[in-house]
Amino acid sequence: MCLALPMRVERLMTDELAVVELDGVRKTISLALVDDVKEGDYVIVHVGYALTRLDPDEAQKTLALFAELALALAPGAPQGLKERGV
Amino acid sequence: MDMPRKRRHAHALDVRHGLIDMNHGSGGRATAQLIEELFVRAFDNECLRRMDDHAHMALPPGKIVIATDGHVISPLFFPGGDIGSLSVHGTINDVAMAGAVPLYLTVGFILEEGFPLSDLKKIVDSMAAAAQAAQVRIVAGDTKVVERGKGDGIFITTTGVGVVDEALNIHADQAHPGDCVLVSGTMGDHGVAIMSLREHLTFDTDLVSDTAALHGLVAHMVRAAPEIHCLRDPTRGGLATTLNEIADLSCVGIRIWESAIPIRSEVKAACELLGLDPMYIANEGKLVAICPRERSQDLLEAMRAHPLGADAAIIGEVVADPHYFVEMETAFGGRRVVDWLMGDPLPRIC
Amino acid sequence: MKFIDEFRDGGLAQKLSRAIFAEVQPGKSYRFMEFCGGHTHAIARYGILDLLPPSVRLIHGPGCPVCVLPIGQIDIAMALAREHGVILCTYADVLRVPASHRESLLKVKASGADVLMVYSILDALQVARENPDREVVFFAIGFETTTPPTAAGIRAAADTGLANFSVFCSHVLTPSAIQSILESPDVRSLGAIDIDGFIGPSHVSIVIGSRPYEFFSEEYEKPVVIAGFEPLDVMQAVLMLVRQVNEGRYEVENEFQRAVTRLGNEKAQGLVAEVFELARAFEWRGLGVVPYSSLRIREHYGRFDAQRRFPLVYRTVADHKGCECGAILRGVKQPKDCRLFGSACVPENPMGSCMVSSEGACAAHYTYGRYRMARSDETSRSAVNS
């Protein structure tokens, strides 16, 4: 049940519809399941509907978490992560 | 006998509003008019003007190469081409994949009663333009008409004849461990362009089909590296299917690197949206080449110097493998097998 | 592709891999079940297993709604198209599933019935508007991710007074699936559950939030980490689960912070509650009858319920006797334990649901797994010979 992907809201239309875009591919979808979506927001699209707004701050935090792990890992220092409370 | 023929028909074909009817297939006057005013006029050459049921020609030296294709594509018209240009390019390419120079084509039409003459003219003109650009002559043909409901508008069968240098030995069973695998450009363009038109899957894209005649590129390639082992165009079933076919026929394994395969970002995005894998999507203007490792750089440069090979890349290598697996190193760092296609690639939701 | 490519970065993958290798402890079991088609797919497509230590085992649970759809439901869909002459709109995933008498929706379509593949219920509504003299039925399958779109579609049909449209509802619920696995006798072998943690589904969780999993982690004392659908998300979730196991914790953690909150999408939940209610029982393929595990359309929207609109009879159809899909869906058997696997049951001739869907454990194993087996045979052979 999981084929969904983040797409950028390009243009809001009437009837709770919007045009979303990903790398030059556009589709018209429904915003009936979400509130307060603005042009430029990213939404997760599944079977023609936006399921939620994607939070770009949280996305950056998650990516930073991956990168932080990378920094914490010195060769032969596996316990470094626990000490950092990550 | 070069006297101009007097027009024998009372009224010219109404190509704007006319429809194909059963008379056009009966072999009588209506058929003759269709052939003269539509086909011969468009494909115009000495052979056709004689209006024989066959064509004579002398062939240059070398081995004769023949290939045939049936074309049933729907929709008939798509961004970048139509069933006409597709059929001409497709058969030219089949002949070219032997390393051959394509010279002549034959065309068989099966038309459905009610098919608009305006569409037929567009298709025929498109075929004429494609053949002319490729310097290939359409020298023989046939036309039949089936009752309404018994055909999908139009089916086209093309057969191509060419000649290949005796010194070349390009076959699908010639790949050897150590060889390099190359592609001539971006994968998945045609299939995604077609899918974007499919009803109820509509998405908007600027993607066009990549349909093209590849024999010019091939001629360039065999000049630079006559030691090429395999050439194949990854049409139905895409790159994955072609690589599996070669691995199977040559009794080898193939290893490819995902990050080396050129794919347009729009194609990637469309495949993400529909849950499709670009490896299995049809291409109509691209080829896969397998050559000895020591020739691969020369071959790559030759391909990139040609307009149809500007995005060419080395994407992998041939290895010894008793299972004949095609294995891909993902951009993520893991490995997966690229198996044969099971049925039509259908979009999925999960 | 923004918010996609960054979560597929190979460099970060290597580093996460090293972190996981560094943290797994010898002698400890790390058997994690995922029940999300997107995760099954990501694991296979990116070769994630190559980046994990051998002590981490990823088990495919019932995350594929096509795999758990009982044959009887597909028979009804086929009957709607063939005998009742409706235009049946369906997602492509179901088209090839073999039902009774080796029939499928694809074959029914080939025989002339109107079976249309659509991307969304919105397309089905469009078909209904364009064909006012035909009955149009939308075959609604899926877990909680797909249910809100169906609810929105039914509401839209009601708001516009569409008279020729209805939905054949086969929506099922994820927590019920998890519970039935945890309660099933073969999973509770010897009183212990042989699963050490769960990777929570990505998109189902967007809708239902992380809260519904708290019951499971408390009741069964198993950690749950909700993961995004990209490969880095999956690996990060594995790392978080390894840590919970090492530390003896069993909490619900959310790796998919960019899209999942504790309460989920309440607007979508509200819409679902307005249009649907719990059905008393639903027969899951492979899992048997599970109470209160599926939805049916409320009386108020009854005219959009295909089961009220058409005389439909549900008949239980058993799987082939040798089919082990049930045990495989519960994670207690592997594809190679099924005597039909690879011989009578292959992707081009699937006997059971696990082989039909590309997310099914058997299809995934057939395509990607036997290749791994061949490789490991070679490795052990060369180890023996050297």
C-alpha cells in the first residue's frame, strides 16, 4: 500500500484540486484530505490524493541525523553513538 | 516507358474526409487508386512506379540480411512519431543490428473498414519521410481491408533487406567474459512517452518518443570497432530483457552499474509516479553494444561523436556465470538481480 | 528528485551500514518484520540485505493488500464485470491475480468485459460521468493509505449526486493484521514470539499516526520503528530497532518524522469514519477470518455500496492444498519451504497470492532470493574448495 511520492504543489485549482510536479512530470491531484496547502509546498501523493504535507524542516533533521552518524563513526569507536545520545 | 500516366479515375481520393471501405481491399479500381494516389505518390521510386507485384534490384557485395516486424501500436500518433515512422525505423534498426546497411523495405497494410484516409495519409507521409531521411527505399507492398471491428484501425508489417560486410560477426551469442557493455543513450523515453497518453493514467510531460533510424550510428561504430560482438536494440521489454537475452544466448553473466545507466530525470520521475522500472521500458532509438574491453574506449568515443550517441555510456561488463544472471550494482551500494520481465509492465499502487 | 534522491544516497548508506555492523551484538537475535509493500520493494530494489549483518533478518509480513485479498472477493469483481455488465474500474495490481478456475480480471477483460485500469478513484468517477447509461463500479482494495481516497471519492459522488457509481469495498486494517500474526499459534511457538521488532509501514502511518502501534509495543513487548519508504529510512529504522533490542526497550519510535505525527492525518481519519464502519469479519487470504479487520460502507452512503446495489454472493474459495501462502504471510515459513515454490508456482503461473504480486514474499524471493542462494552456494563451495 505504499507507492506514494513527494511532489511539489505548482498550482492550486478549484474544487480542491492542484497541479503537482516532480522533475518536469505534472499531474492533477486532489487536496481533499489535507488542509492549508500552499503553492511551493511538498505533498505526499498516493492514488491521486495528497495524504499529507511533507515537513521540510523534519526532512532536513532526518538527513542531518544520517550524516551525524557518519561523523560519530570513527574506525574502532562503535560506542561513540551512545555517548552522543543519538 | 516514361510517358506520364493519364489519371484513370473519375474523382481524386478524398484524403480529407474519405474513409477506407471494403472496395479498397478488393483488388479492383479502388485498390489501384489507393495505391497510386497515396502509396506510390508518397514512396515514389523507380521500382514502385512500375507497379509490378515485385521489385528487382542488384545488391552490393556482402551477406544479405533480412528482418521483419509487425506493428500494432496504439495510440497511432504520439509525441515524437507515429506508427508509420516507428515501423520504418524499427525494421531499419533490426537490419542495422547485424552491422548491416539497410537498403530496401516492403510494407504490408491491413486496414480496418472505416479508417480515415486523412490518418492513413499522415502515416504514409511519415513513412516516406522516414525512409527518405534514412536513404532506404520502399519497393514493394500490399494492402488488405478487414471488416469494421476486426482490426485496430491499421496494422503495418515491414520487411527490410540489407547487406553486411563478410568480415563482421555480430550476433547475440558472441558476448565473451571480459567484454564491455555500452548503451547509445537514455533509457525508457519511448515507453514513458506512450504511457503518458494512456487513458486514465494521464500525466503531463514534455517527453517525446526517441524513435530513430540507427543505421548511421551503427556504420560509424563498426568503422571504429569492427570487432563488436553484439548489437541489439532494447525495444519491448527494455534494457533488462535485451541483456537477459544476450546473457542467455551467449551463456554468460552480465554485471551493470545503476549509476552508469543514462536516464532522463523526467523518465525517472514518471516511473516513480507509476511504480515502473525504467529497465523494462521500451526504447525505439537506442542500442546496446557489447565489444572487447580493449576496444571499448574507441567505441564509446565514436558513439559520442554521432548525434544519436551523444549520451552513450559504458554501463557494465560481461562475466563468466553458470546461472547467466544479469546483476546490477545499485546506486545505493547493494546488488540485485535484473530478471526477465513477467508480462506487461503495469503501473502499481503498492 | 527532491526529498527522494537525498534519501537514497550511497555514501550515507555505507556509513549507516557500518553503524549497524558495529552495534549488533553476538548471540542476539534481530528478526524484524516489515509489513509494507514499499519496504519489501525497497529492500529488494536497492539490495539492502547486502548492507546488513547476517544476524539481522528481515521478514516480509502481510503488507501487500493484493496478497491478502481472498479469491472470493476477486470472483465477485469478475462477476460484476462479466455477469452484471458494469464497467469495473480497478488498480492495476489486482489485474493478474488468479482467482477461481484460473481466471483473472485480465482474462475477463480479454474475453470482452469492461475492465478498466485506473490510477485513482477520481478516474473512476470521471468514467461514471462520461457513461451515464452504464453502471460503474470501483474495486477498492488496500490498507489505511488507500481508504481515505476511497472515502473522499464516495463523498464527492454523493455531493454531485452521481447516480451510476458504486464501490466494491475490500479495505482492510493494518493493526488487525499485526494482531492476528502475533496471536497465531505458530508464531507464539513455545510461548515466545519469534519476531524481535517491527518496521512500521510508511504511508499507512501517515494516515493513522504512530499512536495505534503503542498498544502492540506495550502488550507484546516488541519495539516498533515507523520508517519512511526510501532505503536510508529503512536502514535507519533497522539501526533504531537494533538499539532497542540491545537496550531491552520496546517503544514506538518514528523515523519518518517528515510525514508521520503521533495522531496522523485527522482530517482523513474523519472522512473515513464518516463513510465507513467496521465490518464484523473478513476472510484474509492466508490468515483466515479476522474479526473487525475490514471496513464496509455505512448505511447513509448505501447507494454507493456495490454489495447493496447488486446481488452478490461471497463464496469462500480455498487455496491450493500445497500452498503455503498463509504460513509465509505470517512469517513462520519461507518460500523455499513450500513444495509448490519454483515448480508448479512461478511468477508466470502463480498458484497463490504471494507469487502474484511483485511485493509478495515468494515473487520477491523468486526474483531476488534464488539469485542470493545461487551466490551463497558458490561462496560456500569456493570456501570448501580453497
